Amino acid sequence: MSVNVAVVGATGAVGDLMRKVLVERNFPVKSIKFLASEKSAGKTVEFAGKPYTVEPIRPEAFAGVQIVLSSTPGSVSKEYSPIAARAGAIVVDNSSAWRMDPDCPLVVPEVNAEQLHHIKKGIVANPNCVAIPLCVALKPLHDVAKVKRVVVATYQSSSGKGAKGLVDFAAQAAAWAAGQPVPAPTAHRAQLAGNVITLDWTLDPNGFSEEENKVINETKKIMGDADIGVCPTCVRVPVKVAHSEAITVEFHKPLSVADAKAALAKAPGVVFMDETTDGKFPQPIHAEGSDHTFVGRVRQDPSNPNALCLWVVADNLRKGAASNAVQCAEELVKRGIVK
Ligand SMILES: NC(=O)c1ccc[n+]([C@@H]2O[C@H](COP(=O)([O-])OP(=O)(O)OC[C@H]3O[C@@H](n4cnc5c(N)ncnc54)[C@H](OP(=O)(O)O)[C@@H]3O)[C@@H](O)[C@H]2O)c1
């Protein structure tokens, strides 16, 4: 079966990759259109070697579309994703607008693809770019020893702030490397070149950042276990693409390092790198451009017999957004959910 697709937010950092990922994964496209804001209407984007004109987003644009891959700011998704769903499409939405809606499944295909059979509003939410690789790594371990609590510190790349973040970081990095005064940040909330920023997001009333609260809430929803404790510290680092995560995970019973490594080595979507055998360990430069989640540095927590430490890296624009969304779309077709 091939399907009529609309890519919304096609001119953004995620939308740009969405086009590439659809081609790379040979998604069965019958027809495709590319939508963005009025500002981009008339621009040309390339898909499968052919030029396409970007259309402005408007309700009529969704007629006949079966799958919408949407990557716009949350406010735009709030308005347009229900319009697309009412027109008959299933929307896979990358924004945070629908993630905690009980009527919208929050899906990482390697973890909870079966949730795609419960799409009450016509909208599937694509999770946060930290929560996705975290859950891909936790799931094979949860299946053997049940996760009780997760403490995670993140090392998040500039591209998490989209196309504007990358422009901001490039300008700062060039000046910093040349020993020139670093220009004031335009997308990040502080200087990123030669620095790290623990509050590159809005501060919520509970003292956690908006990003940290997403990691807490979305991890529980994806794992299907509201009792899992999650304590994150999210940090922006001077890396262009790919987020890293230092994770300490406590289980309900002891899990040996050897058994954890064995489970991770055969887990779907995971590239397990064992530094003890060949000295290799996951880095953002490995993950950039890949749809996989890279896991390594598995260690026994010396302070807790039921806990392990691990290091996880994934491309935030791909597995953290575009590739996970396309994988959801593939499952929708494979399972006969899209009509
Ligand atoms: N970057 C990441 O790592 C990441 C990861 C997971 C999820 N997400 C989420 O994915 C979404 C897109 O992120 P991004 O990083 O790709 O952002 P981005 O680079 O800023 O791109 C935003 C896209 O949305 C379009 N857009 C903005 N306002 C619009 C409007 N009023 N009507 C129609 N289209 C509009 C933009 O079109 P114009 O070019 O015409 O303005 C652009 O195509 C966000 O909700 C973000 O939270 C991002």
C-alpha cells in the first residue's frame, strides 16, 4: 500500500530531515506535499531528487492526505493537527502539544508500537528527543529486571533549538574560535560556544525546567508505568547534533552488567558499544546521521546493588524526531491502521 503524505513544518530542522528519512527508508509514498508558514510559501524543497513548491498551511491543504508528519511549534500543532485529523488523516506530531493528552498515544516503536491501535483523536504524539533514546535503552532492561527509578543528566546539542539554534551556535562558535567577542545569543538562552547551559528552557514552577518535566512525564507514559521515578537534569552543550545521556537506573531486583549487556546487544534500535572489548564508546559523532540509539559504558553502581550506570547517545533530529515519526508511519501502514 502506498499513501498520500503531507510534511508540515517542511522548512525546519526536523522537517528537512523528514524528507531525507522518508527517501532513505523507502517509505511507500503515493503523493507528497510540503507545508510551512506563509513566509516560506513558494520556496522550493527537494524530495527524491525532484523540486517541490512549499505551500502555506491552511485547512484545505489536508484534503485526501492519509498521513501528516508535522514538525511545527506547539501552538501551530494545537490548531492544525486536529484540522488535519478531521479531514481524515492520521497525524504524527513532533511538537509537545499532544504528548500528555490521554487520547493521543505517545509512541516509540521499539517500546510501545501497540499503542498505535488506540488513536482516538487521529493524532499520534512523537515524544521528546531525550525521552525517546532513554526509553529505547531502558525497555530491554525493564523487560528483565523492571525499572524502579532513573536519574539522568543530559548533554543536549544546539540543534534541539531547531534551525535557529544551529545558526546561533555557528555564529558564536566562529567568533569564539577566532578569539573575537562572541555575539549575544539569539536562540539559546546564554552563550553556548565554550560553555554549557543548564537552563536553556523555561523554568517551571516546580523548579525543574520545561524540558526536565517532559522527560519525567513522557518516560512514564511511554514505558506504561506511572510508578517509575525519574529525576533529570537537562543541559545544553556545544555540540551541533545528537544528545547524550548519563543514566543511573535502579531496578526492582539486581541485574548483572553481563546480563544487561546481553539484553542491550540484541535490543531493537540499539547499537551496543562495549568499551571493555574494543575500546569503543558512543559519541555524538557516531550518532549524527543514524536512526539508532547508541548505548555503552554499562557499569555496576558502586553505591546500590540494584542499579547500573549507562551512557546513551542518539541523533535528536532523527531518532529524537524525524526517524521516530517515520517509523510510526511505517507501523501505521504495516498494521493496516492507515486507510
Ligand atoms: N529540534 C529537535 O531536536 C526536536 C526534537 C523533537 C521534537 N522537536 C519539535 O519539532 C517541532 C519542530 O522543531 P524544529 O527544531 O524543526 O523547529 P524549526 O527548525 O524552528 O522549524 C519549525 C517549522 O515549523 C514551521 N512553522 C513555524 N510557524 C508556522 C506557522 N505559523 N504555520 C505553519 N508552519 C509554521 C516553520 O516554517 P517557516 O520556515 O515557514 O517558519 C518550520 O518549517 C517543534 O515542535 C519541536 O519542539 C524538535
